[in-house]
Amino acid sequence: MPHDPARIEDTRAWLRKAALDLDSARILCEHKPAHLGNALFHCQQAAEKTLKAFLAWHDEPFRKTHNLEELGRQVVALDPACRAFADRAATMTDYAWQFRYPGEPEEPSREEAEEALALAREVYDTILARLPEEVQP
């Protein structure tokens, strides 16, 4: 039975946005060392949008949230094998706001940014492998 075209497109749209965030984070990490806080924001956004893509594919409603722990719990409820990376991804939740405003903590280190980028990439690649080829951007 063919999949619902609207669900395919919705999932693909979330994945496209996640891929753009991954690319933005990579560019900032590689070429803009003064923008590592923004790179972490894009890492968080990539993981968030990837988890939402998985939930959208499974027609699982989710709140309008940046909380990766909450989204990860929903993903794990559908696929318990995702627990390991979902638990680690939850640590990136604060990057949705941290480093974004004056008076916030110091900028992150290059090492922290590279680790977040690797984790966001792992979330993306792992979820992509669990979705049908037809939704892949």
C-alpha cells in the first residue's frame, strides 16, 4: 500500500530543514570561530527537526517545543532502539537559548561545538536510516 503523499512531504520538509541546520552548523564551526554559539543553536535545531520528522512520519503529535528530552521520549516510545542517541541528544536542549542573548555564559569551545555537530549528525543519520527512502531529502 502506498504511503500518504502529505505525510511523505511533511516528513521530508522537516528533514530538509534539519539538513540546512546541520550545514549551517558545519559552516560556522569550520569558518567562523567567533560564531560557535550560533553553531550550537543550529545543532540543537537540527536534532529537534530530525526528531520531529520521525514523529511526523509516525503520525505522532508533538508540542511546539525545543525540549529534546521530551521529543526523544516520544521517539523512544515508538522505537526503543533510539534510546542511546536520544538520551545524549537531550543534552543539547539548552543550546536553543544558551549563547543567544547578551549576558549569557561565555562562548563555547571549538571542542564543544564539534561534539555537538557530531551528535546532531548522528541523530540525523540514525533517524534517516529508520525512515523509508521516499521521505529522504
